[in-house]
Amino acid sequence: MAQTAYELERFRNRPLENDQPKMRAVRGKKQALKVSAEKVKVIAVCVIMAGLTMGVLESQATITELTSEIQSTNKALVNAQSDYNYLSGVMDSKTGLKNVEQIATSTLGLMKLDKSQITYVALESESLISRPESSTKKMTGFLQNFLQGLMDYLNP
């Protein structure tokens, strides 16, 4: 008795049971992603809207930041103007004529000019400077002349 496994003639001219094409595996190739034009348009519109929204938010944040910076700078300007006004008032009070005269007389020991201290110089007619004599100099000059005459009289 012959076994059926060894009867090779059974497998010869055998019709194919499925007429499906044979599939084979190929490495390295991927299937192309099928995306419709509508999906691309929707995604593009969403990206553009997100970009515009982010731009508006960033511009509003920048405006808020700059506004607060302007307000702080204005406060600093008002403070500086107040300090300037105060210091101008203090400087005006300290450099007033009466205050300067008081400091000159009390602290520095200066005195006001006397008429005898005024010297007039006229260079057009003569090259001579004449100063009016004060009353004390006139008195001392008179006394000196008197004493000189007395000494001349007593001394032969």
C-alpha cells in the first residue's frame, strides 16, 4: 500500500483555488498619505486664525507694558519738576539781595561803601587819578600840618 503523501502526481496540474494576485512585501516604501484639498484648506485657515490671535494678544500685551512704562515716567517727571520748583525757590531766597547783604555783613565782616571810597578816573584830559579825601583824612592831615608847624617853631 502506498501512502498518499508520497504520490507526487496528485499535486501536478492542479487548478488554483483563488485567482487573487499574489502579494509580496517590499521594504522601504510607505503608502502615500491621502489628504483631501478641503482638509488642507481647513488646517490652513486654522493656522492663520491662530497666528492672528497670537499677534493681537502680543500687541495688546506690548501696549499694556508701554502704557505702564509711560505712566511711571510721567510720575518721575512730575517729581523732578516739583524738586526743580522747590530748589529754584530755595536758590532765589538765598541769592536775594537782602540775604546776600546780611551774609556779607554778619559772616564776612564786610561793610557798605562810603562816598569817600569812590574813586573817579578821567583819563581823557589828564593821566592823573584823583581821589576825594575823607573827613578823617582831612582832619589827620590838618593836625599833622599843625604839629609840623609847631615843631618847626619850637625847634630853631
